[in-house]
Amino acid sequence: MNKLILKELNILYAEDEDDVRNFTTKTLESLVKSITSVVNGKDGYEAFKNDPEKFNLIITDINMPKMNGLDMCANIKEINQDIPIVVTSAYNDESFLKRSIEVGVSSYTMKPIDLYQLIESIVKAAEPQYLRRELEKTREEKKTKSDDISTSILKNILDSQENIIMVYTHEKLDMVNKKFLDFFDVYTNEEFTSKHTSIEKLFLKEEGLFYPDHDDDTNWVEQIKSLNEINRIVKLKDKENNYKTFIVNVDNYEFDGDRYVVSLTDITQIREKSALLEYQANHDPLTGLSNRTAFYKVYNAELKRDIRYNHSLSLILFDIDNFKMINDNYGHNIGDIALKQIAELTLKNVREHDTVTRWGGEEFIVLLPETDVDGAIQVAEKIRVAIERFEDKHIPKFTSSFGVSQLQYEDNHESFIQRVDEALYKAKRTGKNKVVSK
């Protein structure tokens, strides 16, 4: 079946590295119907725009001159929103992965390219389109064949797919493929429905995922069919209790009345990598606290909220006294332990909606929404005492100095932070291990 899918593919391939493009093109030429190679996203978009009926799959790199791969794909999707896309890239960050999902990337292969993985990704991406064409053929063949033969042909088509496939007839689960049965560890769809009633009840209810609106009169298939691809994402637990993430594709065909064919394409790898990279991009790797990037996202939002609603907003900025001496006398490993302990002690003495950030080096900053300067001084003092009283046989005792400030009417983004920094400097200059407000 894989060979049959490949042999029907007319691929548009965009890659600016000559060696990679030439080698991959030469390899794929013997497997697919045709492959057209271009050296950048602009040429790729022009090639597709000039002959949109020619291509039924896109392979693209990300970083290319003139137009990057995801911009190229976004433009192509405006011409053909159903075209499957495979990304090959060494570009490995959270924004790339999130945009890949938004653009509608079906699969991706990281560089250096593993050709077996690339071929697997191509088949996986092309499968829904191939299934659609085969079902159309089956519908035509039904006119000349018996119902039993038509059903048998349909079952064989579904079982040959790598994706999880379900067929609904009049909102009832009528047929599933082998991948479905294996995923849920059942022998028949009747066994599945006897255990679970319906698949939509197994969808994880989580922000960013599709979950049926039970107040809506339409069934879940109709609901999800009306959504953009980025919103047609569900998460299900497999037979080994591992959660997998899928993009849902829905097509309807008339066999014995109206039938929905629902396919689930596994995008777990993209989603998990995106979540991991998003966490790494917004958190300090040593302490696990948010970093400056994450802080400024919250800080900017809270400033706007405070200005609009006149709520009190305060900052605490503090650092470890004589931290260089700790590193010099006991080593950086002991210094790292001290920083981790500071993070834990601080989190224990603030509210859940306060933001604690490693500001840099031995400095930490705490954003306190709906807190005036007196309240912020109390929180700072609690943290200061907790640090002063903390004892651990592995590290020397240490103290911290604190600056505290409340947002003023005339403040902007910079002046607010500058004022709390000045308060910290005064605490350091006038004896350390104290809280100073400004």
C-alpha cells in the first residue's frame, strides 16, 4: 500500500542546500510519480501557483532565501487548503513547531534527513488524500458490485491505512480499521462501543484541544468538521495509557446513505516537541522559574490591566548577599544549590498568581498583582526571614537584600523596574539583609 501511495505522488520539493536537494530528489525520483525541485520558497510558491493541479504533496525546508518554507506553505494553502505538507528542517524551536501546526504541516523530519523516516512521513501525510480518492472509486464501483463486495473493498482500504480510521453511518460507528482496534486494544468496533459507548467521551478535555459541545444539537463529527485544521486537534489515551495527539480529518460519502469517514493523524511528536521547547524558552533551566522572556509577557499584560482598572501592582527585586564569595569559597555547584533553594523558598511564600522570575545571576524578581507597597513589603520580609533562617549542611548560611516598589501613575515599563532596582541598591549599600521600598 505504501508503494501504491508513493506512486501516485507528484511532489513539489523546496530546499536551498544543493547537496541535500540533489540527493533527496534523486532518491525519491524512483519511488514517486514525479518530483519538482526548487531552491527557495518564492520559486516553490510560483511553481505551485502556475500549475496547482500538478502537485498533491509539498516537501519543504524552513530556512530558505527570498521566502521561508512555512510562508511558502501558508500561501499555497490559500490556493489548496487540503495539500499535505512535510517539513524537513534543522530549525528546532517552539515558534517553528507552533507555526507548523497553524499552517497545517502533516509531518516533519529533522535534519540530517533520515530517508526512511522521510518516506514514512510522506506516506503518513499523503494517506488522507489517498483514502479520499480510493473511497471515491469504491463509491463508483458500488454501482456495479453487491453490497457485500463493496463493504469488503472498503474494509480492505481502511485496514491498509497507517492512520486511525472510523466510518460513521447515521451518527453510528459503523466500521473501524485495524489501527483503531490496535490503539484501543479491542477486536471489533462493537466491543469498543460496549466498553466506551462513544469515542468523543474519551477525548481529553484540555485547553487548546477540541472537546464536543454537548449543548450543541449537532454531533461531534459535524462540530469538528466545521472548524479550521488548527482547532481540529484531539488527545486520546492508547492501550498502554499513553496520551497521543491527533489532527482529525472528516469526509462524507454516500454509500448506503450518508457516511462520515473520520481519520486521526498522529501529531504527538510535533505537539510534545512544541510544548517542551515552549517550556524551555520561558523557564530558567537551573531553578525552573520563569525567565525574563516569560516575565515580560506577564509584566506587560499586568501593566495594562493596572492602568485600565487602577489595581495596585508591585515588584520585589532581590539578590543573594555576597554571592560571589559563596562561589569563590565553596564552588559553583554550591552556588547553584543556593539558587535552587532561593527559588523553592520564594515560591512557598508567594501566591499562586504571583510571578517569580530568575532575573539573572543571583537576582530574582517577583511581580505581585493587586498588591500595594505595604503588602509587597510584607511578602518581601517573609521571603527574607525564610532565607535567613534556612539551614542546610551542604551549603553555608546566606542572606538576601530586597527592593520593593509599587507602580505609580507616571511610571512606564522601564521606570518601574528602574525604581525597584534603585531600592535594592540602597538595601545593599546600607547594610544588606533588609527590605527597602521606593
